[in-house]
Amino acid sequence: MISISLPDGSVRAMPPGTTPADVAAAIGPGLAKAALAARVDGELRDLNRPIEHDAALALVTARDEADALELARHDYAHVLAEAVQELFPGTQITFGPSTDDGFYYDFAPKDRPFTEEDLPAIEARMRAIIAADKPLRREVWSREQLISRWKQQGETFKAEWAAELPGDEELTVYWSGDDWLDMCRGPHLASTGKLAPDAFKLTRVSGAYWRGDQNNAMLSRIYGTGWLNRKQLDQHLFRLEEAAKRDHRKLGQEMDLFHLQAEAHGSVFWHPKGYVIWRELEAYMRRAIDGAGYREVKTPQVMDARQWEQSGHWGKYRENMFVIPDEVPNTEDEGPIVSDHAEWMALKPMNCPAHVLIFRQGIKSYRDLPLRLYENGCCHRNEPHGALHGLMRVRQFTQDDAHIFCREDQIVDEVQAFCNLADRIYKDFGFTYSIKLALRPEKRFGSDEMWDKAENELRDAVAAAGLNTPEYGWEELPGEGAFYAPKLEWHLTDAIGRTWQVGTIQSDRVLPERLDASYIAEDGQRHRPVMLHRAIFGSYERFIGILVEHFAGKLPQWLAPVQAVVATIVSDADDYAVQVAAELRKAGLRVETDLRNEKINYKVREHSMAKVPNLLVVGKREADEGSVALRPLGADAKQEVLGLAAAIERLRDAARAPDLT
């Protein structure tokens, strides 16, 4: 007999070859029905795969949502491939992984690329396969069997891949019923009927190169989204619909905030209205960091390659850096523009080394610490063209960056103070958030002892701030730290439930050592400071993109590029409208006038599209009475007639930044 240890601490004696399904049935019929897969000694496995030795077993049900979704999406991909081959004989299959919200499969069609018109028929055939409740069976095959099978079936892509798999790897296939199989590591659900037929949707078709190489054959990739039940699918489709409405690129154009173009890949052209948002955020952050004891600095954009070599970035980050020669380009003949003897420099991808150089100017005492250096630092990173995405991923960006140089005994207090500062700022913008601790990666600088100490300091600081609780989604992420330091990450949740990683603080002992930063301690000796890297917005570009999508363009009044428009009903009120706008500007409000000879309903629609928070409508009666008809933005908002002084006071109060109220 073998011993099966269960999560509740009990142990069951079972014969060798027992499957997780057998254990579930022995516990009870309810669990047998609910079980989808199992973790055997931590490894996710099929429910019907035999266990041959003593093992710890945890049965996976729909309550284990992450595992259950991974299994379901993997199975949907296989069902998609089976359906396509049934409908379009001669189509070759390649790969079909699960994704964060669904799945895709790459096909080599026999006659023509697939189009979105094909998707309804494929969906219908997938539902038929699910309804057939075909068992999904795992078999181990030899490499020769696999290659022979694929060649016999005309599956040249699969045959090529099978021939290149490592010789010592166990090769497995999964049958769907008795007539269709795919090469796959698994695991899978017990049968196709375990999938919900109304919890998936095929979403789009695109081209994809075989093995991601543009020199290879072009394939047809079919994408889908898959969930455990119809309710989850409906919620996801609603989020997609909302996300499309809130897309900052679309709203940015409608609101005339910014644009992007090929002449400056990954860099933003800020229009006047967009730059108003930037300036308000910059002023807000300056008030916050001034109050928290930071000193603002400004550092060079271009630094010598030797500096980046010394910091370690040249070796570990150079592929993400823009490198430039330190010589006058050749302008006299058609030879190389840059000689073989050029010295190299780089646009800074981050501000950290430059802040160390400022710290090193002059002798620092232990009494000078902590020293908090802040910079709205413009950085450049050589992101691939295909990875760029509006404001969310760019090549040129500005960080609300700061580095705190402190003594060992000050670390926990400084990190705790930062946690409190970040908490206040995120709440000013109406965000909830979770905190994660990203731990040491495989490729890193520094000793294990140093990493142990740094990770524990961050844990202690979050605990001291009272944020290491389920309410704040506290979680530790193995392997996701920077190469020089562990880091705390702040993940904001937006209005439609998406999360965005923005703020961070990292406890770094590596860079001060590599760049020879030191201070004179109380004992009269030189000591290394610890360097805390921190940001709250992350970058202004991305944070503005998040804000625009979170608020669907209806920004809080203090951030709105135009806080009010004075619009006339009749031309007789033009002079009064100009007077009203002048009074609003005196009160510090950003205001425009609309004196066009258009119907008022047209003006209301146009300014609503531009997300102007307040429309002040004036006609002859308002001009005679010294009043305005105030129409706030929003479908439920009601128009209210106010005296001009009362309207100005209300708008001025509503337009104050949250830290100034």
C-alpha cells in the first residue's frame, strides 16, 4: 500500500496505481463530482493519472480558481484545434497555449487563411465536442512514434517540433475520445464535458509566424476567451467593452490630450490640454515630496558608458539602452558615420547612478542621513516597437523618482514612512491597492545573507505600517525582484477591476558598493549607506493613461484640462459670457467660452464628449440677472440656476486638489 497525505492532515492507505479520482470517490460522491484535477507533491496532474508511491495529494476544484482556469483554457484550446480540423480537413495544427484571459491556437490552413466569418461555425463545432463529453486520455509515446504519426497525418510542423524535443524528455499525447490527439505535456480535465459550453467565446483572428520567426511560414491564429461559467464570461466581456470605451488612446484623441506618431516611436507629443494634467500632477507630487523632506535634483540625460559599466547596467541591461557614440559623426565622405574608435555613451534608462554621484559630492556624515533625493527624471528605454502601447508602454518617460540614502538602523522607518506617503497619495486619487513583495531573482548581485536582510527589512516595514494584511492583498512573489534588490510593489485596482503595478520601493546595498558611496559614521569610519529606490506614480505617462481609463475621461475637476465652458444660447449674451469667463479665471479656474452660432444642445453634446466637467449656459435672462445655468457633466446631473458669485465659489471648491482641501 502507499500513503496518500491529504491537506487536512489525514493519511489514506491506497494500493499503488490509485488515481486522484479514486481518492476523491473514496472521500465522497460530492468531491468526486467537483474534482477537476489534483496536485501530487505540488505538481498539477490529471485526475486519472496513477500515483505509484507515497505522496501528498490536494484535489483541485472550481474553488481553486487559478488552477481551474488554467486547465479549462488549455482544454478549450485543444477543443478549438479539434473543431477546426473537423470543419477544415487538411488544416495543420501547431501550438495552442492558455493566456491570461483565454487561449489561442495557431493553424496552417490548407486553402486560405481563416477569417472572423469562420468563428461562429467553429464555436458551434466546439460546443458539439464539449457536449459529446469525450474522455481526455494521456499516453506516453516514443519520439519515433510521434514523428511517424505526424508525418503520416501530414502534420509537418508537429513533426519538426517533435524531432527537436530533448532526448531525455518524457513525450506525451492526449486523446480526445478515440479519433483525435495532440502532443501536449498536460495536464487536462477528465473529459471535454467538464468544460462549460457557454463559458467561452472566440474573439479574433490574426496572422502569426511559425515559431515567431518572420522568415518562417505565416499561420492563422485564432484567439478565444475561456472561463469556468457563463457569469465569469459575461463579466469579462463587459470589462472588455468598458475597456474599449475607456481606452486612453481613443479618449486622448477625443479630449485633445496627446498624440503619437512614427517620427518618434514610443515618445509622446503632449498637447496643451494634456500637459495641463501633467503639470497638475507634477505640482501635486512636489507638494507631497516637499512635505516629506525630499530635496529635488536634476541630472544629465547622457552619461559615459564607463559609468554604466561600473553600476552593472551595461552588463545586465544594455539591450534596453539607447547607446550613442561620443564623437563627431563623419560628414565629409561616404564612409562609416561612426568610426571603430568611438567612445560610447548612453541615454539614461534610470536615474539611480546619477543620484549616487550627487550623494558622493562632498563628505557625508551619519548626521546627514537620511538624505532623500527626488527627480522628475526623464529616461529612455529601448523597448521593441511591437511592445509599445499608447502611454502605457513608451520609450521616453518621466519618473517621479527618488532615492533615499540611509543608515542600516533607519531602513524600516524610511520604508514605513514611504508606505504611509503612498497610501495617502493613492487614496487622494480614489484607488484601492494591494502590496506585493518581489523576492530575489536567479540572476542577481550580492550574497544570500544580504538578500535575506533586505527582504526581511521590507517585510518588517510593511508590518509596521499595518499593510501586510488580506485587506491589502499582501503577497510574496518569488524570483521577481530586481537584479540588485528586492522590492515592494503597489498594484492599483481601477474602476473596472483591472490591476496596474505602479509604485515601488527597493532596498539596495549593491549600487552604493559598486559606485563607492559612503558616509562617516559615529565611529569615525567610512560606511556604506543603504539606497532605497522609490516611485509612486511610476511614470507620469503611464499614470496619466491609467487615470484617463479609470475615470473614463471624466477626470476629477482639479485635473480636468478645461474645468468649465461658458456657452451662450443667443449672441446677445456674448459680452456677458466673456465677463463670466474672466471672473472664473480670476478665481483660478481653467475656463473657455463657446460663442458659436450653434444650438445649445449641440454645444452640450460636444463639450460632454470632451469630458468638460461643468458647462455654464448663459442667455439674455442670465445676463440681465447676473446668473448662470450650471450643468455638471453626467447623464444624471441636473441643471441649476445660480448667481455668478455662488457658482464661482462652488466651482472653486470643487476644483481644489485633494491635498489642499
